[in-house]
Amino acid sequence: MSLTEKILSQVPGDALGGLRKVDRLWENLKQNTAPTPQAVEYSPQPLETINFDIVISGATLGILIGTALALQGWRVALLERGILRGRDQEWNISRKELDVFLKLNLLSLEEIEKAIATEYNPARISFPDTPDIWVRDVLNIGIDPVYLLETLKQRFLQAGGKLFENTPFKKATIHPNGVVIESTSTDAQAAPNLFKTRLLIDAMGHFSPIVRQARQGKKPDAVCLVVGSCAQGFPKNDTGDIFASFTPMQNQCQYFWEAFPARDGRTTYLFTYLDADTERFSLETLFEEYLRLLPQYQKVELHQLKFQRALYGFFPCYRQSPLKTPWNRILPVGDSSGSQSPLSFGGFGAMVRHLQRLTLGIHEALTSDSLSQNSLALLQPYQPNLSVTWLFQRSMSATMNQKIAPNQINQLLSSVFQVMEELGEPVLKPFLQDIVLFPALSQTLFKTAISHPGLVMKIIPQVGIPNLLDWMVHYVNLGIYTGLQPLAKAVEPQVKQLSPQQQYYFHRLIEAWEYGAGGDY
């Protein structure tokens, strides 16, 4: 019996079965064997009746945007394949990012405080043979998803929203004036439900059938594998790790760690960046590695720990992101859209970051009837500050047959983080929250190139010249977008004279410059 089998058999629920189920998905992705779904069709016939302005498929994070839009008076339906309930594991975020819940009237100050399950400080960045770096107020808040989703659900229903649980998405048919969504209720006796709407929002995550059809079975350009657990019995520790590494490369990848105090103990994660090569190891293998190295990482013996739950998953990333769907009246949001950086796990944090922008944009799109493919594409614009992070992701990984020194990735990262620490919090903090700013990035690159020229030279063959040239384009664009921001603010007062449709296009342009340069930070 392996260590993974032994430990996961102690965890409540079928943790081992769940891990193996996700592993089968990972194997399908590597082999590229999953059939491309036919989830979206066209019909030339106009609809006679339309029941909703917006139908959102995927309610776990869709409830955030659904509630915001219902509060603005739109007729919103939320479809959830199971029961809408948050998981037991906290969602980590920075306190400042929670302000959007107040701005959009989603939660009161008291409710935000009640939603915070844990709060800790400081957080550590740690690499071998270099002093640790400590930061405060970054991803140090643990939100209770069960309380958050229950509170939002009540607000959504009070605002007139309609929630349909046990209602999985089956397919969508696009008509000239709306979309018909077909759903199979999980009750086998029930007839398929039909929902007629002006706009379909896809919040079904990375593996949405709509997204898989739009991407036409393309393999992801990179994947983040993550495993972990929440357990009791660790030595008392009120600090966290945002980014830690203590081993050289193993199994042709670099292991990274995170740790957070949690309400039920301490959460620890092992994650790594790699490609979807058929030779890559399974999640179960990574879990075995996690259990092997956890005692060394947290200075604790496994037999001292009482495991509360196990965590595992993988997050595909595509260079062609955010996704531009080929259809009218369908908008992917959150992980479906690929609007998170290839360094982050997406999910809650990425959704919250774009919540205000998307709420305002969808409201304007519906008001001005800007629901064509091209109009909706403006709601998921190209963002150079996300595109530049592809090179960082590539510098933290190696292809299957690539020969690089075992400590090269650690040496590079420790040098870059030391430089960022010397440049101060305005450089380091945004980067840790997945926001790349042009001045901060330029200072970091310049100082790293001057103080560690040898390391920089080693990186070029590792990432490859084509990737470097591609990155240069995004870097220049990041500079241009940064320069355009003040111009946008200057001409904004003149926009009120335009028609609603022109205003919609202009506001999306301003937002693309702002978010694309990290100006929302």
C-alpha cells in the first residue's frame, strides 16, 4: 500500500477515488483523447419569447456576477449542476480586493468580516541558501466559501434572481435574437429544461464544454499541477508561505510550496508548472512526493498529523487567452475565459479582480444591445500584463527532454525576488498578487541583468529565442498601455455625448488599457 493510499483512506469522503478521477482527466488531457463536444449550435429562426436577460451556467463563482447583475434589475437565471454550496477549504485573497463587494452592494461591512474565516501575517518567500523575504497583507485572508455563497444566494433571490440547482448545462442554440439553453435535470424522470435568454454567461470553469468546443481540442500550452491537504498537529505557526522551494529540480520539474493557517488546522500545497507531455507523471505520483517531502518542509512527522481533507487538481493555461468565442450572445467569464495569469490558479481571486469591470460591461452590453461576437470580445480583451507572465512561467519549468542545471530555477527566482525586495513593496507586492506593472517590471529586469548577468544568459536557451521575441512584443505593449491610461482619463468626460453603443465601445477600450497595464491595482 502506498503512502498516498494509506493517508487518503483516513480522510473523510472518498479522497482517493476523487484523486484518481481527476487523474483520469489529466491523462485524457495529456493523450488528447477527450472528444470535442458539440455544445453550441445555430438556428436562423428568431425566438418568439425570451424569459431572461442573462442565464449563467456554473453557479459557484457565477453567483458573484449573477447577484451583481440581478441587483441592477436584470432578469437573471443561475444554473448549477449540483447543489450550490461552498467547499470547506477557505479561498485566500488580500483584504483590499474585498472592497469590490462593498462597491457593488453584494455584502455589507459586517458580512465581509463574518465571511473572513482566517487572517494571518506575515507571509514568506523562501529559497535555498538565501535569506527569507517577508511580506504583509498579501493573500493573508481566508474567506469561508460556505458562508459567502449562502449570503450571496439570499441576496440574489431577494433581488429577483432565479436559481436552478441540479440543472447541468447540456447545449445552447443561438438564434438571431437570443439563446436557448437546454439542460438535463439530474432527476431522470424530469423533461429537459429550456431557458430562453438574451445572453449566456459561461462560468463552468476550465473544462466547460463550450470552451472545449471553442478551442477545438487544442492541448494547453502549460499546466499547473497542485496537491495538498489541510491537517491538524503542526507546530504552532501563525505565518504563511506564498512561495517556497527547498529542493532542486526533480522528475523534470521544480517543486514549489505554499502554506496558510486555516480554521481547521494548516493548509499546505505542493505545485509545479509543466507542459502536457504524454510522459508527465500522474497527480497520484505528485501526492506521493508531497507526503514524502512534507515532514522536511514543515518540520513535522506524518504520524503527528490528523488529515482533515485532501486537495488536488490541475489548471490548464492557453497562450490564446482570454478566449474570444466564435459565437454571438455567449460570454465566458472566470476560468472559462482564461483571464487569469499562467502563474495563478485562477478561480476566486481572478473572478473578484474582474467583477466590477464585468458587471458594468455586461450591464452596458445589454442596455445598448451590443451582444455580437465582436462586441462581447471587448469584455475579455488582450491584457499585456498577463501575457508577459508567460515568459516567467516558462522560466520556472522545463520541457520533457530539456537539460538544465538542477538548481537553475531556484537560483533565478531567489535572485529576482531579492532584487524585488531591494526595490521595495511597490515592486514586490503587486507581482505577488498577479499584477505586473511596467515601471516595476522594468526596474526588476534592469537591476537583475546588471547584478546577475550570468543567470540571465542561462535563461535564454531555457526559454528559447521565439518565446523571448514573443515576450518582447507584450513587454512593449505593456509600456504603451501604461502610457495610454492618463489619456483615457482625460477624454472620459466627452464620452457622455456619444450614443449608448459608442459609449459601450469606448468604455471597453479604456478598461482594456487600465486592466492591461495593471492600473486597477
